[in-house]
Amino acid sequence: MTDETPGLSPEELGAYFAVMEVSSLLQYAVDAHLRAEGDLSYVQFQILARLVDAPDGRLRMTDLADGVVYSRSGLTYQAGLLDKRGLITRSSSPDDERVIVVTVTDSGRGLVARVLPGHVADVRRLLFDPMATGDLAALSEVLGRVRAHMRATPPRSAKPRAKRRGAG
Amino acid sequence: MTDETPGLSPEELGAYFAVMEVSSLLQYAVDAHLRAEGDLSYVQFQILARLVDAPDGRLRMTDLADGVVYSRSGLTYQAGLLDKRGLITRSSSPDDERVIVVTVTDSGRGLVARVLPGHVADVRRLLFDPMATGDLAALSEVLGRVRAHMRATPPRSAKPRAKRRGAG
DNA sequence: CCTACTTGCTTCGAATTCGGAACAGGAGAA
DNA sequence: TTCTCCTGTTCCGAATTCGAAGCAAGTAGG
């Protein structure tokens, strides 16, 4: 793999850095607002938003984990916090006693409804306001392709001996 | 601000989610590889890469912090780890005794050179391979505008009473 | 029925991050 | 000079994350 590494062109390098910086700044700003308005971290908001969007407001722990956190234990921790605040409830599934079904409470729905307008306004102000006509379509097109490719390429296969210690 | 929140169109929502998911998966995959190949976290690699790219391989702590971490203390922690491994050195500036100048060692340069090909290959495989002709230019164009807008809009002004506790 | 294997979630220990407090070196005014 | 800010770094406590290990529940084979 030392022979065929053509490197990245300046434009590729700039695009790579731009993706990382934009997402980082966006998440940081959005997270700060969510904490200020609803005392919610970005991860907690994502969990609640997913539940609100789900049929009957119920999802299994495993389904919730996908795309939000990269470990089950992290979700257990966050679910514990949300449960303690009365924003969700957890109960065993009658079909499969192993499965924990998470349900949004009315309080949780109310909190999401209360912080959602500000959240949307933040995203619009930071991400979409500076865009020109056609930028949105172009961005969706490109990132849609990239996302589909990433989902089809599980990252696990590439790191057989990654010895990560602690939080990433 | 409750009257004028038109929400986000489905395409905007999709683009927003795509940005967050792509960057998250990309960072996760790249981080895993950096740890496997050089026992470096993504943040540590960013610090070393910045130093290698800087004139004389030297930067002040404050300049390093901008864009890498969101707190000075976090940079101090990482600099301590890199210093302990002999990848950087820290010394006071003769001009201003307050300033700490960070310098990459030969060992640090060697490590960056060793992990850079794999890092570049990861970025290419995950981010650029699925792109079609013209996608790169479009992405650079859009995100360049967004990034410039974000840099001109400091996030501090929008969260006067954010009471964050611990890591974000 | 009983044993082996898999799946789903939680507990535990370690690592990383942040904000604020504390500390030290310069710059300017009287 | 001395006093008062300002800049820059480090220390500390709290919060969040991950991986590994442990435990309960379901599934397949004999």
C-alpha cells in the first residue's frame, strides 16, 4: 500500500477539511443551543427525535443505537438519564424478554416540540442560509451517494486489531 | 421566533442528516485506522499534521487549539500525551515568556509520514471514491461557502447562558 | 429434556473531553 | 516604580464515551 497512494489533490484536501469543520462547528453550535433551551445533549435530542418520529413512539434499544452512538453501553447510559428525567420509559417486550422497548412519554414529546423550532432555526441559519440556489440539491446528491456507500461498507472489516482505549 | 420557523424541507432535512452522518462515520473510520496503525487519536493526528505543515514545524499552543479542540485544557492534555511519547517538544518563546511553542520532533514527523498514506487512502475510499465527476467541485463550492459563513458567525453570541457540564 | 451457541442489554473500568478556577508573564497608566 | 488589566497555560471536577465482561433469554441439535 506504499506504491499506490496518489495522495489528495488540494481541492480534495479542502473538501475533506470542510466536511469535518462544518459538521464539527454545526454540532457544537446546535449542541450548545439544545443544552441552553432544554438541557439536552445532541445525542439525547437525537434519541428523542428518533422516538417521536417512530410509529407509536416506540423503538428497541438496538434500533435506537444504530446511527446515534457507536456502542450499546453508551445508549444504556443515555437512556438511563432520559428515563430518570421522565422523558422516556423502558419496558420488556412481551414477545422477547431480552428486548427493551423504549417509549417517549408526553413529557418527552413536549420537550422535543419545545426545542425543535430553535434547533431547526440553528440548522437553517448555519447550514442553509449561506447556500446559493442549487447548492442544496448538489449537496444532497453528493452526500447521499457518499452516505449510501459508507453504509454499504461496514468499518468493522477494516480494523481487525484496533485497540481503542476509552472514549473516542 | 415562534412565528417564523418554517421548518426544514425534506430535502434540507436529508442534507442535514447526511452531513452529520457522513462526517461521523468518516471520523470514526479514520480514527480507528489511525489508532491501529500509529496508536494516534484523530485529535492527536490533527495536531501533528498541523505542526508538520507549519513553517519550521513550530506553532504556539493557542494557534494549535483553534480548529482542533474547543478548549485550551483539552489541548494541554493531548500535548502532554504527545510530549510523553517524544513526538513533540514544548518550550517557552524567547520573545514572550507566556507563550509555549510546540515543535514536532523527527520521531513525530516519522510517525505522521508512516500513517499518512493509510489515512489518505481511507479518506479517498470512503469520501471520494463514491463521488461522480463534478461532485468534488460542487462539494467544495458549497461547503466552502458554509464554512466561511460559520467562521464569520461566532457561536458564542448565540448561547449566553449555556450551562454545559463536562465533555460535549 | 439438556447442552451449546447466539442475541440483547447492563455493569464496570479506563480514557478523553470540556468549562471554570488558579497561576504566571507582559503592557500601559499614573 | 506600582497598580491594574490582559494574555496564555495548567489544574481540577464533572460528564460522556468506549470495549470487555457478565447475565438473562431465545434457538438449534441430540
